[in-house]
Amino acid sequence: MAASAGPEIERLISLLSKLPGLGPRSARRAALALLKRRDQLLGPLADALADAAAKVKTCGVCGSLDTQDPCAICADDHRDGALICVVEEVGALWAMERASAFRGRYHVLGGLLSALDGVGPEALRVSGLVNRATDGAVREVILALPATVDGQTTAHYLADRLAQADVSVTMLARGVPVGGELDWLDDGTIAQAMRARRPA
Amino acid sequence: MAASAGPEIERLISLLSKLPGLGPRSARRAALALLKRRDQLLGPLADALADAAAKVKTCGVCGSLDTQDPCAICADDHRDGALICVVEEVGALWAMERASAFRGRYHVLGGLLSALDGVGPEALRVSGLVNRATDGAVREVILALPATVDGQTTAHYLADRLAQADVSVTMLARGVPVGGELDWLDDGTIAQAMRARRPA
């Protein structure tokens, strides 16, 4: 890719191109940007990566990523331990936190059930969730899973598994997103928003 | 951005978001991908960055990046030292090398003259180019600069500065790019391709 630029640069570009959102061309641009800004960018990023590799771990309770285990959210006494919000991945947990719409705790499944990709319940953090839901302190489990086929399959499966526990199992509402023009929405969203209509 | 995920992850995301092509959202996705694939991606990338920071330097002759100085191209005796191809940045040098259309040596200006951005000749590797062009061994200087206002201003300036040297100064041809449909080309390109037409 960067012929004659030496194996170090080649290797840097090839690793950068494995990041989501970076193809070979943008990986080359990123490598050049890094090499041009060594003190402000390349050095700090190398340190940040080494730091993250050394310190960030998976929370033994909820499966999130943090430098402490249990993570800051699981260890926070001001969080409502009676509510568990189930998410697919840490990215979804971060999105929920940015929305500041939830003050309970989380459970990161680590994926979704998928017949196509051969992902079964044993590949996800399902039994940990059932254990937490049955420990007596939990009142509600909110399934904040994507509105896709795999997301809904997983939600149905989890609702079944949690039926034995003495908790209410809920899901995020479906409807018109903020700023959503009806013209541009798919039929499924419009139909769901219509079915779930409520007093204005 | 990743509330409660600890300062290490915040810092990693903030540094990743400074790479060209990565915004805050894709930086978060990249950070998660790195943290999920520690042994295959995070560790190797940290090493590759540290390695590049330690070993990659700017070639004292042409201004390219390599682990050796002079760079592999300047040090390669099989390259034609009578031809110098002037490029704006190392990215353009890599693009020329990928095209395998040139077997001479390079000169990386490190930018373009820009009245708007206040970039003058002293900010670029111009005097180094003039020195190389006047050392007697060089026969032709090819200005492979972008077909933009700044690119053309810089090309004219360099042609002036090189007039005193006993070299021919040339530019890349302008015309219809490979695969280019006339329908989709801008008028300037069509006009230049028409003026520079040649026997079929």
C-alpha cells in the first residue's frame, strides 16, 4: 500500500484499516496524520492504547468495560439496583448513558441470538442475567435490544427465560423517532407507532 | 462520550476521533472494536504506533517518511536520479508508487503555497528542491501537484524558481480520467482534455 515506506508503516496502515469505518485509503490518511503529528497524536495514542490494554477489564457483574471490576455503574450506590437494562453491547450502554434516561444498572449480553450466525444462548451472558434477576432485589428488567429480527428473537427468548423470576420484563417503546418525518419512515415504524398511539 | 467508562477509555476515544475520517461516533465504535479484540488488534496497534514513533523519520533528501534516512527510494541505485517528481505530501508519493508509473526520485514539498492560509515558500521544502535541481545530475523536474488553485500557483512558482537551473520542468497531463464519462466530468476537465487532444 505504501510501497517502499518500510514495514513499520505498512503494519501500522494494515492495523488501522481493521478499525470499523476505516478502509485502506482512510487508514493511509490516518497513518500519515499520526506520523505528521507525533507529539500531539501518535505518542499519546500509543500510550492510550497501552494504558487501555493494561487497565480496562470486563465487569464481572454486568459485562461492561471499565478500569474497575465491578464497573463504576455496578459499584454506584446511587443507581437503582431494582432496575436492570439489558443491552446488546457496550456501545448501546454508552448510548443509553448519553441519553441520561436511565438511572438503574445494566446487563451487557455481548451479542444477540442468531440462527444464521449460529449464536446460541450459551455464547451470551444469559445465565448471569437470570441469576441477577432472581436474586430478589431486582424488580424490573428492561430489554433495550435493537428492533431487528435478531433483537426481537433475543428479547422473546429472554422474556421466556425470565418468566420464572419474580420481575416484570419490559421493552423500549417503538414509534416515530424525534425529528422523524412520516414521509421518510418505513411502514413498520408507522404501523407500530399507530398501534401504540396514546392520548395527546 | 462514554460516561462512566473511565478516563482511559474517554482518552482513547478522544484521540481516535482526531484521526481524519473518524468522528466521535466512529471513534467510539473503533475504541470498542479495539477493546473487544485486545490480542489481535489493540496490543499490536499500540506496538505498531510505538514502533513507528521510535523508528520512522523524515528523509533529509526528499522529505518522505521512512525508517531509514536517506529513505529507501533516495538510497535505491536502480532509481533514475536524473528525474525528480515533486509532490505535495507523502500520501501523493505513495499514490505514485502504487501506480508504478515512475522510476525516478521524489521531492515532498510538505504542502502548497496558499495566500489564504498564509503558507509561503519558506514553509515548504523549496530551497532543498532548487539545490537538488542545480546539482548537475538532474535532467527533469516533474511537478505532480494537484489541479487546484493552490496546486497551480505552487507549480508556477516552482517553474519560476527552477528557470535558473539547467533542467526541464514538466507537469502531469490533464484530461479525462480512466473510466471517466463525459456526462459526469466538469467543464474545466473537458476543456483541458480538448485543448490537449492528440492523434488517436
